[in-house]
Amino acid sequence: MEEKVKFHKFLGAIFILVGLTFYPTPIPGTTILIIMGLILVFGKRKTLVLLKEHLNKKVFKYLRINKIFKKL
């Protein structure tokens, strides 16, 4: 079980690094890679709390992040 957790954290870190590397390029989906990496590293609830803290309430509601996380 511990190997699975280590693998998920490693995979999440890779997603975050790849997403940040390709963020300035016109390749679509880099933001999704970053969010998926955060979910794999921290978990769904903690990632949602982090995004709520760092994003403005208007931006958070406009992007409908709560609905996105419920579908994941």
C-alpha cells in the first residue's frame, strides 16, 4: 500500500513539473495537468482548500471549481 502512495506522489510531481514546463506554450491542457498533479500529491480535499485560499471568491465561483472537483 505504501508503494502505491509513493507512486501517486511521484506521478503527481511529474504532472506538476510537466504542466509548469509547458504552461507558457500554446499546448492545451497544461492547467489540467497541474491540477491533477496537485490532487495526486495532496488529495482532493486539501487541493480544494488550497485553491479556495489562493483564488479570489469571484474567480473561484466563475471557474466553478466546486463542480469540477465533484465530478472527479
